[in-house]
Amino acid sequence: MRCDCAIARSSERGFVLVAVLWILLALSTLAVIFSLYLSASAQALALDDTALETEALVSGSLELTAYQLTLADEKDRPARGSFHFRMDDADVSVTFTSEAARIDLNLAPKELLAALLADLGANKGAAKEDADRIIGWRTRPTPNSTSDEASLYAAAGLNYGPRQSLFTHVNELALVVGLPPVLVERALPFVTVFNGSPDVDAKIAAPEVVAALKDTGQDKSADPFGQPTAPSNDPLATADPSDAAQKNAPTAKSPCYRVRAVIHFSNGRRTASEVVIALGDKVEPYHVLSWQDDVDLHGGMQRRGGV
């Protein structure tokens, strides 16, 4: 009998020990889960803080840009410029350029669009056809028009037709029937929907745009003695630095500016944003037309942040 009782007590102690071990295992599992949760929460909060700080720094860049531009009279307003400032743990480099440096998809003549596409690699015949399709996308047909632009989209097997209204974003260029994607990608850095004029300011335009202007005879920035000036590799650089050439260059103006803010954080992280603003009045100095975050530092767009 005593032996049976001892065995029973021993079994009970064994069960208790197993139960205690299971409880300890459960507690340790909960501790691991809680620590992982805290780690993930901390990382999420850090990312949110970085995003908020980036947005604040870009907004500060826009405020300073608008301030500089509104200091000058409209006729003397700089077409481009740059500045630098430091705030907290970040260095910010800002450049701004008038949208008159780009070709407006909604207002540019067919000849200029065709010249740009040809200079970007399309043969002349295809470039003229592509320019026709761009014009067709943005143009509302007249009642007596014999052109049926929509039938070209149906024949290409597309489930949409041309907008037959103004481009609302340059990315719509990829929807125009017949345009090769590689050509669209090459054209995007040189076109806009915010210029507001069919003219382009050759003094601040990229070399590719200046070449298209020369092909159409719209560029007056050649040397007065007949020697054209070699284009610069810098898209923000003046196409022709000579005083005589700049006096003869087109004087296209635009109330819209493209602001690029490159932010260098003290931890080594670097990011860039590109925002298009329209200058306003004393009550509201500027309006944001387009905002793109995570811009490729080499010039391309990685993702669209807003319009």
C-alpha cells in the first residue's frame, strides 16, 4: 500500500512538472511574439517618421522656391535656379526650372512633336505618324470630320479609344495607339502638360528639345555668324551661353515650375522628390499640380506619388 501511494505521489509530481514546463514554454513563446511585435512597431514608426520628415522638407523646399520666384517681377522672374539648406539632420539641395523648358503635349504643333520623336530614334515617316496620333488623342473631332481616330484603336485590339480631349498627365502618352513603349520612355523627360504655351524656351531646354526646335526652325539661339553652339549634357544648362544668342532665343514663359528636392540624411539615406507648382498670389503663393516621391536620382521616376 505504501509503495502504491509513493508511486501515485511521484506520478502527481511528474504531471505537475510537465504542466509547469508547458506553462513556461507558452510564456516564453508569448515573450518572443511580443518582442517581435515591438520590433515591427518600432520599424513602422521609424518609417512613418522618415516619410513625415521627407514630406516636411519637400514642402519647405516649395515654400522657399515660391518665395524666391515671387520676389522678382513677372518679367524678370528667373527661368531656373538652385539653392541649398540644412534642417535638423538633413541637407537639402533644390533646383527649379520653368515648365517652358519642356514641350507641351496639349499645345505643341505637329512639326515639333514629330521632330522630337525623330530625334529620339523614330524614323521620319513613323515620327510624323506618331505625331498625328498624339494630335488625334487630344483633339475633339468636328461634326463634319472624316477622320475616325477611334477606329484605329479598335483595329489595334485596344479596349479603349482616344481621349479626344487634353492630356491630363504625360503618362497618357503610353496609351496613344502606335507609339512604341521605348519611344514613350525616351520622350517623357522632355514633355509636359503644364507649360501652357506652344512655345519652348530654348535657353533652358534640354539638348534634345533644342535639337527638335532647330529641326523645325523655331530655335533662334544659333550664333549670329551662323555657327550653332554645341548643346550641353546638363538638361538644366543653357543651350547657348552667348549674349547675342540669348537675345535671339525664344522668350516662352510659364507660371509653372518643376522643383526637384534631393535630401541627404545624416544616416546616409538619400531620396529625391519632384513637384510641379503653379505660382499663385499673395494669399496663396503656389498650388501643387504634381507631386512625385522616390524619384530616381539619375532622372527617371520610380513611382508616382500624386498628381
